[in-house]
Amino acid sequence: MSGLVEIRSGTELVADREEIELTTVDGLVLVGELATPVDREPVATLVCLHPLPTHGGFMDSHVLRKAAARLPALAGIAVLRFNTRGTSSLRGTSEGEYDGGVAERYDVAAAMTFVAERGLPAPWLLGWSFGTELALKYGLGHPIAGAVLLSPPLHRATPGEVAAWHGSGVPLVVVVPEHDDFLKPPEAREGFAAVPEARLVVVEGGRHLWVGEPQVRRVLDEIVAAVVPDAAPLPTEVPRELVASG
């Protein structure tokens, strides 16, 4: 049956989905998933860094899950998600223990090694909340194409680590919800003032957890506008054959 169907909250579009494992330099195995387009080579890669695992964050946190569900088909983006050390999801539990963003540097490194080994193109870090701290602290230590930060709290990244992005030549997109619980737009402007080339996007009505399909669509549009501008804005309807069966 042909025709267009609306993309809803639970819609999963076609992609090649592979369960993967990442091995860190300190000997831990992290579990994850790689989603890639079914009909073409990816044009870019998202390496997803999830929210705080001690407060429910994991690779299936809904914005990251929906990015993996939609962006391979809609924008030709490969989406790599994984559980940082000690974090569990339906995919399984990564070895090790949560270390407050310190030893997690090795988790970021393991993901970037995987990207390099697979030859995945144009890797962008996509951090959300705690994941933004990992991106800010450790992203510049790797050959990344850019970084998108969702709801950055700036709790762990130091002013010096933020300032290091200035002049790096690596694009930085900071997406701040108007009603964020930790870093509202005025504080975000101050916190990222040392990186004047960073693009600060304020989402009116947005909240830290981006709950609701309208907020998710806005966030995904901002991600794609940064990573693959020609694919933005994303459609809200797709041909029925793009919807994954089962």
C-alpha cells in the first residue's frame, strides 16, 4: 500500500541496525547500536552521548532513540548509540561503573575508534545534558566534524575546556531550552561567551528533557541543520514503505 504516513512519536523508519560492542583502553566492553541507511552510504555520523545514567540517562533516552529511528532514512546519517560504563538498557549493560565523567573519557575514545575503524564519515558528537559535558571535555581530542549540545548544564566542563573550542575550527551548536532546569538562555550566553563562533539556539517553550513530539521534532531539525543542512527541515510525513515493519 502506497501513500504518505505521519511520523509519530513511536515511528521507526527503515535502517540497517547492528548491535555493536566497544572496547575501552582500560579493558571494558560497552554495548551499543549502529543504525545506517539501507539504500546509500551515510553522509555523516552522529556519536550519541546520553544523559546522566544516575538519573535515568542511557542510550535509549528518547531523543537519541528517535534520532536513530529516523535520521538514517530521512537524512542519510549513521547514528551510533552506546551505554557508557555501568549503564544499562534493553541492549544490555556496559561493563564498569559510572565515574562522574572522568573515566568516561575512555568511553568517548572507544566510540571514536569504532567510527574510524568502520570508516564512518564526518563524525559529529551529539551530547545531551551529561553527554554535553563529555563532548566539551573530550571532543577536541578526536577528529570530529562538529558537536551539537542539547541542554548543556555546564556542571563538569570547566571554563578552560569550553574556551578551548574557540579557534578550533570545529563547529559547536548549543541548543538551549527556554525553561531549562540547569542552564537557561542568559546563563548559556554567558557560559559560552568564550566561544563567540558557537551557534546558540534558544528553543522557546523548551524544557531540559525535550518531552513531547513537537520538541523532539525541533531538536532533530536543529541537529540535521547542523550536520546535513540540505536535509533540513525534516519531513513530518513519509512514504509508507519507509516505515519499518514489525
